[in-house]
Amino acid sequence: MLQGIKHDLGDVYSDVQSYLEVSEAYVQLKAFKVIMGMVTSSVQWMLLGVVAIISLLILSVAAAIAIGSEYYQGFLLVGGVLLLFTYICYLGRNRITIPLLRTFSRYYFE
């Protein structure tokens, strides 16, 4: 009888230890998911923000030159192309996620 209880307690101990190991792995994966969600979102918005600011800067310069000169079409064209590029980046922002996940997962899980 005492051997049976001892055997059962050994099984309980190994089950608890296995549960703790699996829980630790789950917490690591959950933390990685949350961190990478924030990182990829930040990278996407920074990329879009930089391109949008450059576009608006060029369009502002074009508008300023348009008021005083007739050589503004080049600035307007470049600014428009950059706005188009910003829109394309916005549409393809999810393509950045996979390479970022691969890169950071190598560093996180080593």
C-alpha cells in the first residue's frame, strides 16, 4: 500500500514538473507574440510615416514654388509619386511582418 502511494506521488511530481515546463514554454511564446506584434506594428507605421512626411514636404515645397514660379510641376510630380508609394507601402504593410518574425525569432529563441 505504501509503495502504491509512493508511486502515485512520483507520478504526480512528474506530471506537475511537465506541466510547469509546458507552461513556461507557453508563456515564452505568448510574450514573443505580444512583443513581435508591437515591433511589427511600430515598423510598419514608422515606414509609412517617413514616406508620408517626405511626400508632404515635397508637396509643400511645390506649393510654395507654385506661388512664386512656374517650375512647380516637377515637385508636384515627385510628391505625387511619393504619395502613391506611401499608398503602396500601406497596402503591402503586412508583408513586412513575416521577415521581421523570422529575424527576431532567431534571436529570441537562441
